Amino acid sequence: MNKSLEKYYGCEIAIYGIGQHTKYLIDEMLIDKFKNIYLLDNRIANLGKIKYGFKICDINDIKEKIKLIIISSQTYEIEIFNRINHLKRENTKIICMYLNIDKIIKEKKECLTKGFSINIGGGNWHKKRLEKYRLVC
């Protein structure tokens, strides 16, 4: 995972999701390489709180700053992607950590037909949680 993040070193990034997977992700990332890391959550009650040492922000408050969003939720990955995919057009990269390729292709056919770049590849990072594929949208 760190290898695929190298081009974002020195940048501000966000991780969407505040569950246990996010804690593991933060523990594995070279967090000192990034200018800032923000956590994102859609629950208003969590905004402004600190979790795992990082502030939980509203995406609208930081969207101009961030170059990368990592979606760190297996259960809500597609829902989150649908909520934030407009940011891709604003030069923000979105990385989906999990993938059910059949579900993605079925539900995101619109994304595919609009010319978004989709790369599918495996990875050694976090084998127990990372499924057979990873989607970089």
C-alpha cells in the first residue's frame, strides 16, 4: 500500500471511514510522509472529534486541500464512492480498498461508460482484509 501512496507524500490526504480498518490502515501507513491526514465520516455528530490522532472533518471543508481519498469501509464502499465520486473530476484521486467486482460493474456501469480510469490489481498489503481485487477509481 505504501508504494502506491508514494506520489502523495507531502500532500494532504483523507481517509473516509473511522472504523477498525481505518485504525489498522493508519498503523500501517507511513503517516509522517503526508502533510496532513484527515478522517471523513458522514455522521454529523462525529465532525470535529479526534480519532486515532486525526481530526474528523466534513469533506466540504477540506475538498480543496486534499489530493487523495482512501475509502476505508468494506460495508459502505460503493455508497461512499457514489457520494464522493464528483471529486475525481476535481483532481482528487479516490482509492477503494475493497472490491466486489461483479457488484461494482453492475452498480457502476455508468462510471465505466463515462470514461473513468479503472485499474484492477492485487496486492500483498493486508491480505486478510483485502479481497481478491482492489479498485483504483
